Amino acid sequence: MNLMYTLSGFVVGLLVGVTGVGGGSLMTPLLVFLFGFKPAVAVGTDLLYAAITKTAGVFVHHGKHKSVDWRIVGWLALGSLPFAGMTLYVLKNLMAVGKETTGMITFTLGVALLLTACALLVRSWMLRHSAKEEIDDEHSNQDNSGRFSPSWERFATVLTGAILGVLVTLSSVGAGALGTVALLFLYPRMTTLKIVGTDLAHAIPLTAVAGLGHLSLGNFDLQLLLSLLAGSLPGIWLGSHLSAKIPEQFLRPALATLLLVIGLKFVLQ
């Protein structure tokens, strides 16, 4: 165990608990800039970390709230898992011929952070808008009706999964904020609780497949993973209890601004 890694995990977990921002968008830049890890190792370790921590959340959503739409999870996975596998295959072949993949991973990480920052700024508005529609449609049977016709709805969901598969595999960022915003757009009548639960359930197989793929490529640090888990789990628990006491309208824009700055640094370096 490394005490500094554990402390960093606690701080990130605390912020995740308070704001709901995905750990990857905070953890991966921290590992690269503060501790000097190679981007590939930071991404690979964070993906396995995310798969473990998100599993507990799905048990709550599925077991207690029954708030996972497994049909939509299946459509997302139909796009994300094959494209995650293809992305890993490309990385493996580039490494086999001696091509440096750090630049591609760093650039993708920067783009993902910029998109996440934008998603954070619109997510609150979309959640409020979704909540109003929930009230308007509380007596309706069209709880999960999509924005498009059934055939286009299925295609758009699979395509969303494919984009997330590539983005998350290369950067470990996007399964949370970007996935939520995409589902809010595709399924405006789905309850907010189901949006969160469905996105969380899809993130588990995606981060697990991508993380195990990076593990097979050697992009992994076991001591780092265990230290992060030791700090982040109590941090998430504490942050969840503090979330009602901290004004989110100030903290979330501040975090979005920070992610914009970090994302630009990754893209331009």
C-alpha cells in the first residue's frame, strides 16, 4: 500500500460522492500529472478500479431500486464491447510493431475530458428537464419511450455504445457523465433513477473488458489499484453523505472548468 495513492483515492472518492462526477475523469489525470504514471498504465489501472467500484452501485440500483433497464444495457453493450475489443486489438498491434501509443492515448484522454466537462455543464439542466417530464408523465405508461422510432432508437443506442467503447478503452473517461447525457437525450421519458442505474450497469462490463485488455498489454499496477480502492471506498461513502450539504451549483462548474483546463493540456501537449 502507498499512503499517497490511498489519500488521492480518498479525495477522488469524496469528490465522486459529492458531485457524481465519474472517477476516471478525476483519477486518470491525477495519476499522470501528480504521480507521473504513463497514460496507458493510468488508464488500464483506472478501468479495473472503475469496474470494481461500480459493481457495488449496480447491486443497489438493481436489488433495491429495480432501476436498471437491461434491454438498453444490452443494446449499449452490443456496440461498446466489440468496439472496445477492436480498440484493444489495434493497440496491441501498434505495440507489436514498435509504434508509440502514448500520444494517441493522451490525445484521446484530453478529448474525453473536454467532452466530460461540457457534459457536466449540461447534465444538471437535462436532469432537471427530465424530472419535470417525469412529473408530467407520472400517469403515463411510456416511462421508457425513446426519442426516435423503435428501429432508429435501437440503432442510435448501439452507435452510442460503440462510441463509448472506443472512448472509454482509450481514456478510461466517459462511461459516467457522457453515458448519462447520451441516455438522457435518447430516452427523455425514462426516470432519472433508471438513467443512472442503466448507465452504471453498462459501465461494468465495458470497464471490465477494457481493463482486462489493458492488463493483458501490461498497462496495470496492482499496488496502485489496491491503494486507490482502500482510499476511495470510504471517500465515496463520506462524500455521498456530504452531498446534500455542499452547494453543487458552485462545485460542479468549478470541476467542469478544471477538467476543461486539464483536457486542453492533454490535447495540446
